[in-house]
Amino acid sequence: MAKPAPKKPAKARDEKVVSSDADLIQKFSHLYPVHDTKWIPTGSLALDYLLGRGLPMGKVISFFSDYAVGKTTTSLHMVRAVLDADPENVVLFIDAERALDESLKLSILGEDYKKKYGKRFGHFRTSIYEQVEELLVDFMGTRCLKLVIIDSLSNLKTQAQFDGEERRIGVGASYQSQFCPKVKDFADIGRFSVLYIAQIRANIVTVGRADSLTKSSGGHSFHHNNDIELNLKVRSKIYDGVKNIIGACVHVSSKKNKVAGNKSAFMFMKYGYGVSNVATMVSILKWSGLVKQGGAYFTLTHPKMNVGGGIGVPAKVQGNGGLETLVTEHFGHIVEVLQSEGLIVKYFQEFTM
């Protein structure tokens, strides 16, 4: 009977060969550094709640709604909050729709905004993809860029389209599919937030029923290359004494939010002013039962609050105007107390469902 062939001696293992998945990850981890997400407050209690703790650095956010809901007003409110957060922060507003006029900037940013912010607030009127890319590359190298607002992505076009040299159908969508991934990479590398402002527009259906009209907020690339989607809808309108619309209670819902989760909240908005945190806080106080109404008077009582001349002393004011004034004077203190007891988060969780 033939003897079995002797086994060949095992070759010595090459030390350079990766022995496990853990070693593989360790070997290549320097190529993909992990960034701790940092936030800058948005200036809105509702938006901070939805986004986590504020604007997440390195993320792309889409901000869309029907027309005349307050997207530009809210975005300028965020601009003011980011610029006030640090004297070195820089914000770019790419105004492709030419919708941001001087009166709106003066009313929200303040009449002295040019002196106060100087070149840290860049307002650029351009609708050319290539020019936007150049701006991002130039500013991201400073490491001071914290927020880029593009209003709106659907209005951007290539230089060839703008000059009338390119008329092919679908060129805009094709370039958008290249532009959006670039912006996402720029945001991650430069550690700044990008805010796309987009208006929900109707897609006219030519085949089928006449009522088969659908709405969308942009192309596929627009949705695939963002990290968070915020959808704004007007819940109710706010009127002045002569029935002029001066603001709105806006419902905001978030999608695709892997950091803070998908949530919904609402914020009070005053057109030409910004987001009213005072109105939101008044609503929270009434909902929580800390404010009691008796006739034309409101009484605010809390054992840890010092708003009535001493800790735990009730504060009595007349009318909604008096209540708003009281909350404005002690806003930071009231927010601190309610946050410590989790009432603000609980309110958004229960009231906005």
C-alpha cells in the first residue's frame, strides 16, 4: 500500500498580513478620521431640539416648505445666532433667488449688522454652480466658516446654461448630481453646516387622472446627499389688531436625522423679526400648568423660579402682553429651570405629535 505523501511544512506567516478585522480597521483608520459632532445653537428652542443641540457641524440640512412660510426669515435668525456665538464665525448666504433684500437683513440682523459682523457675513448673489464651488473652496480653508445657506438649489445653473451655450434637457439635473456630493464632502472636510432652502413645487402629471398632481422639494441628488430634512408647515397664522398677518405658528418635522432622531416640534415666527422663543416659552408655561389665568390676569408660580421678587414667590401680571414681558425679562432663568426638569423636551414630545 502506497504511503501518503508527506505534508508540506506550513509557511511562516507574514507579519504584514492583517490577522483580523480589528487589525484591518486599525491599519486604515487614519484614512477616515472620526469627527465628534459639534453643535452651534440656532437661536430657536424648537430647532435646537430637532437637530440635537443646534446646527451639527459637517452636516447638510435641507429646509423646505410651501411658499411664504418663513424659510428665509428663519434662516436669517440662524445666521444671527451663529455669528453671535463666536466673534470668529463666518456665514455665507448664497442668494440664487435674489430673495434677500436689505430691509429684511436690517430687521433681523439689526441696523448695525454691517459694523457688528463686517465681512463675517457674506451675502453673494449668484446662480452659477461653478461660482458657488469657488466660494466654498476659498472660505473653507479659513476654518472659520460655520454655516453656508443656499437659497435655492433649484435656481442654480451651469455657466454654459447661463450663457445660453448649453440647451440640452437634463443638463441642470446632471450637474446637480455632481454638485451635491461635492458640497457634502466640503462640509465634512471643512466642518461647517450647509442649509439648502427649497420650496416645494408641483410636478405636473401629463398622463393619468387630472388630480394626480404631486409635490416634491427637489431632485434625487438633493435628497440623497443631505443628512437631515426639515419640513415646515403653517399650523396657524398670527394677526395684528387689524387682521394683518404678522407671523405664524409653524410645525417643523425632521427626517433622516441619525444623530437626534426623527422628531417634530413647532415654533412661533414673526415675519421680519425671526423666531420668537418668548412665545414658545409662554405656550410651554401655559401647557405645563405653571401659569394660571384668572380673568385678565396670569399668575406664574414655581418653587425654584425667582420671577416674583423671591424664589418661589408667585408673579402676577395683566394680559398676554404682561406675561410676554415677564418671560422676556427672566427668559434665561425660566429656560434653565424648565430644562433641568425636562419640561421643554416633554412638551415638544407630547404637544406636537
